[in-house]
Amino acid sequence: MDDTILKIRGLKTQFFTSKGVVPAVDGVDVTVRAGEAVGLVGESGCGKSMTAMSVMQLLQHPGRVVEGEIWLKDRNLLELSKREMCDVRGNEISMIFQEPMTSLNPVFTIGKQVMEAVRQHQDVSKEEAKKIAIDIFRRIGIPEPEKRFYSYPHQLSGGLRQRVMIGMAMVCNPSLMICDEPTTALDVTIEAQILYLIKEMQKEKGTAVIMITHNLGVVAESCDYVYVMYAGKIMEEASVFEIFENPTHPYTYGLLNSIPKTTEVKDHLFTIRGLVPNLLSLPKGCRFCTRCDKAMQICTEYEPDLYDIGDGHKVRCFLANKEVMESGK
Ligand SMILES: Nc1ncnc2c1ncn2[C@@H]1O[C@H](COP(=O)(O)OP(=O)(O)OP(=O)(O)O)[C@@H](O)[C@H]1O
Ligand SMILES: [Mg+2]
């Protein structure tokens, strides 16, 4: 049975700026199956959010999807009308942003907002909707839910606001939830609680999750499969176990090595040398070659494909290409 929920193929999203065309997402393939949690990791500016915004079709001018397909089950989202896309956003895909203040309406109480969401999805009276909303607040761990029902978003802490957003998503019962750095603005204990809530929802309702983060620790906690992105392209993808056990792209290796380990005492933390390249002037060949300690001659001339090395593990690096390695270029 094909239980694929989301299938992104050859997605290219570009920004048409006065300085030139910025290839923010440059030919990305991502597959998400029902109930699966997929991580999207990479340094700042590598195109994680723009991939998500392309799926949601919330790109701001001058950004535009210029190529590719985004299949939600059997519909290509890029072919839907604005109205149909609005329905998709309200019912089938929910997105949770880094700063929930941006997606909550500041002039209405959180109770009213969740109640409205309930009434959009269920044919119930106002009183019943209120009861359901308060129940949800209780479930997501909002203290004194009856009282908090009348709070405005600005009266809540960031952690509580993020809980409300997850509650809102629960009401919509989407088949896919995209979480874009949902815990970056929160402290670690709250982070753990929010990740737990997302996992609960995934388990209970079979919701598929895309977890966007620059934090591989979050991926290890919450994902089954992971895509590592760099400068608009997927550089490596594999199950989370495989990525941690057998990281193959030097970039992934660098990301993993820059996680501080509490069991080791080091004078300094490992960092990947250099900076993310300007997307308007990418290096020739592999886009990571200018920062790669293992770069060979060929890496500065040709761009590697995403090579399949088995067990669902793919790597965009010549080190993973036997022919290249045997020819000793
Ligand atoms: N309004 C814009 N105009 C021009 N380029 C843009 C614009 N918005 C985004 N970009 C380009 O898109 C690239 C990808 O941005 P994106 O927000 O997807 O990065 P990200 O991986 O989510 O980073 P972060 O971890 O910081 O959230 C950026 O490097 C930038 O070059
Ligand atoms: Mg982002």
C-alpha cells in the first residue's frame, strides 16, 4: 500500500531580487509517509523554511516556485486554486512557526481562537465548542484552562503560546504538520515538553510531521528519517539511526561533530570552517567544496548527484561514488 502523504519532486524556489535570482531551494525531493516524522536540518539560510513555505504556498514576493511538483496524496498543490489551497492549509496541513505570536491573532482571546477552529471542523454549538477548547487546553498542559481561556496571546509565555498552536493543530486534525523551528525560542525544559506533545499527536492521530531544525539533537529525539540540506540542496538523507551511525557527507559529519557532548571535555567546540556561500555566487562543482576538508579535484569541477548507497541512504558526495573513488581523481 502506498501510504505517501507528501511527495516533493524537483522543487525549485527562487527569489527575483535586484541583485539577481536567488536559488533558495534548488531541486529538492522529499517524501513523507503517513505517521512518519521527517527531519529537515541544515545551517541558517540553507532553504529549510522556504521549502516549507513553498509547500504551504505562503512565499512572499519576490519568491516564487519556478519548477517541480508538490503532491499531497493525489493532488499536486501547485495546480490548486487559491481557495483550494486555503482549504488545504485549514484542514490537511498545519504549520507551526518558530514564533507563535505571528500566527495567533493578537486581538482575540486564545479561547475564542481555538473555539473558532473547533467550530470550523465540527458541527457543534458555542457551548460545546468552548468545552472542547477547554479540554484541549487541559490536554496540552495549559494551567487553569478555564481562566486562561480568556487570555490574550501576549499574556502568555512563548511556551504556552506554542502549546496553543499545537492545540489548534490538534483541532484541525491534519494529515501533515510542518513544524518550523518550533522550540528554538524556548528554553530546554519547555522544548522537551513541546516535542513530547508533537510526538503524542503523531502517535495518537497518525499525523505525519516535518520537523525543521538546525539542531540534530531535536532530530534524534523526534524523527524517523532525516534530510540534510545545504545551500538549497539535499546533501544527505537516511534514517535517523543511519545518519548518526554512519554519516557519510562531510557536511553531515561536520554538523554532528559540532554538537557539544557532555561526556567529553574539549578545549574548544568543533565548527565547520568558513561560511555558508552566498547563493548568488555559489562555487563551481560541489557547493560545499570550499568548506570541505575532504575535497578532491573533481569536487571543484563537477556537482555530484545524490548517490544511493543502500538502505534508503543517499549522499550527494563523490566520496560515495565508487567509480570516482576507484579512478582516484
Ligand atoms: N525575501 C527574500 N529575498 C531574497 N532572498 C531570500 C528572501 N527570503 C529568503 N531568501 C533566500 O532564501 C534562502 C533560504 O532561506 P530560508 O529562510 O529557507 O533558510 P532557513 O534554512 O530556513 O534558515 P534559518 O535556519 O535561518 O531559518 C536564504 O539564504 C536567502 O538567500
Ligand atoms: Mg528558517
